[in-house]
Amino acid sequence: MNFQAQIGNDTISFELNEKDGEVKLKLFDKTENLDVVRISQNSYSVLVNGKSYHLTITEHPEGYYVSVGQSSLLIRIKDESDILLEKYGLSNQDSVEVGDIKAPIPGLISHLFVKEGQAVNKGEKLLILEAMKMENELDSPLSGIVDSILIKEGEKVEKETLLIKIKDEHNGN
């Protein structure tokens, strides 16, 4: 899968693939095999060309803090769908308000994975929006309860259409 990492003012494109337990990283037209072992929830041991690195990755509202040794960087990651949306002048980040799930692009609701009243966790798959010959998975931005579903499977929606409302399990919003 293709990604872009923004570190400060620099943007780096890379490809990361995992198959049968093997992780391959393609960066600057060079492919490396990575041996990645999760040590704890945010901590990883990565072996590249016989050299070992200890990484700590912490989620941040603007991306991820990645620490290697004494160095720590804020890295913003874009996946293939983010890159494609940006190419067409759209953004996943612009339309999501806490608890309100809106269509980031026009498309067809091909599958709903939740029902009203259902408890959902942050990052849980809510629905599939088909657009531009791609399936776009929309995930919950927070843990909470599905308050209302304003669309049906098979329905066409426009950009910014409110699709689902989720109540925050902690403060009821």
C-alpha cells in the first residue's frame, strides 16, 4: 500500500506491504525487508539489514510521534485514499466533526456495518462508500453509541451529507 509521510516541511512517499508475516518497505526506489516485533502497545523492535531499532509510536491529534533512541518526530501519514482525495481537492479531515459522520466525497453507500443503538469503538468500521471506482471505508472517530443512521444501503449521497451520528460514550454528545 502506498503512503506519504510529512515530517516538518518534507513529504516522503513510500510503499509498505505485509504478506505471510513478511514486511517490505520500498523507499527511494529501494526495497528492504523489515523484521518487526511488537514489544508493547506502542513499542516495536525493527530489524533492517542486521541493524536493530527500538521505536515508540504515540498517537497525536495531528499524526504520530515516533521516537527512535533520543530522537522524536511528529509524522503525519496519508494513505492511498487520503492521497487520492487530496488530488481531487477533497479531504477526509475537513468534514469529520466529533460524532457526525459526513460523506467526504459523493458516492454510493454500498454497505452498513452498524445499527442505531449499537455501541462502537473508535476506529470501528461503520460503512463503505463507493466512489471513483474505489471502496472508501468510513470508521468511527470516537467510541460511543450510534444515535442515528440517516442513510440506507444502496443510497447515493453528495459530499458533506450527514450519514451517521454517534453519541460520545463519555459525555453524551
